[in-house]
Amino acid sequence: MLIGLVYILTRSAGKYIGAFLSAKATHCSDTICKYLGITLLPQAGVALGMCVTAQQLGEQGELIRNITLFAILIYELVGPLLTKTALKSAGEIHPMSEDVKNRRQTNLETAKNTPWERYAKHGAEK
């Protein structure tokens, strides 16, 4: 487990520092420099392929597989939350306004009060 934590910490630091330095070198905005690395943390597809290939290496392959699966578990549990937080902090996504949250209910109530809806409800009784 210790080696798994070391892998997670070094991979995370590498992603963050690499993205930060690359963004600085290409003169990106400070917001991009600050948050891009965090959005690169989730992993799964290629890492799962690496697990299958690593199994062919024998005992060391099993160790690599276990470390990688542990890292995938952690990154897939924490990564999306960190990505959402980074995007909110960068101002790229905004919380829903109350009218957007209530849009469906408002549309349903409006539909209930349309002439067709009243006819369908009361016109067939006549």
C-alpha cells in the first residue's frame, strides 16, 4: 500500500507540475496554469490496459497490477470531485440558478394550465 501511495503522490505531482510549467511556457492565463493539472488526475482506460499487459511479467507484473488498480480506484473516486472543484474555481462552470433548477416543475405546471390540458381533463367528461 505504501508503494501505491508513493505512486499516487508522484503521479499527481508530476501531472500538476508538468501542466503548470507547460501552461506557463505557452503563456496561458494564470487560471489555466493553476487548475489544469488538477483536471488531468482521473485515469482509467490506458491504465487498465497496462494492468492486463503487466500480468504477463509474472510476480512483478502482479505488483504493478495491484498498484495500478489501487491508483485507479483512488483517482476515479477523488478525481472527478477535484476536477469539478478546479473548474468551479477557475470560473469555467457555475452553479445552477434557481430558475434553471425549477424549470421542469414550472413547465409541468404551465402545461397543466394550457387549454388542451383543461379540455383533455374536463372536455371528455361532457
